[in-house]
Amino acid sequence: MAKKQAESKERNPEEQDFLNKLGAHITKLRTDKGISLGKLAISTFIDKPKLVRLEQGRIKPSIFHLRKISTGLGLATLEDF
């Protein structure tokens, strides 16, 4: 229940726009490299439902999760993200 409330918490439009763009960017990087959500979940140790919510812009990822995702996508550094 707490997770649902945290996800549905209203965000300001600028923040939501950023999260939507970040999610779309992660999706594009992942699909361009031919990596499935399942494979990314396994390589990053982030569960698939969380990755789905992140790609949909529904949650705010921590810098730690972004680092794990960039590594899972084969990017050398977060700057390549």
C-alpha cells in the first residue's frame, strides 16, 4: 500500500516530465542494444516490475540504481548515460 501511495503521489509537472524523459531514454538505450527487461533485471539485480515502473516514469530511481542500470546496459560511466 505504501508503494502505491508513493508512486501516485502528485509531482510537479517539471519533475514528472524529467522522469518520463529519463524512462524513455533508458528504454531506448535498452532496446537499441537488444536487451530485454528480463535480461536487464538479472544483470542489475533490480526486479523487473521496478524497471518497468522506472521506464514508465512512475518512480524516482536512486543514483545507485542508475549506476547499476548504466553498467547493465554496457555503458562505461554514468556520463555515457
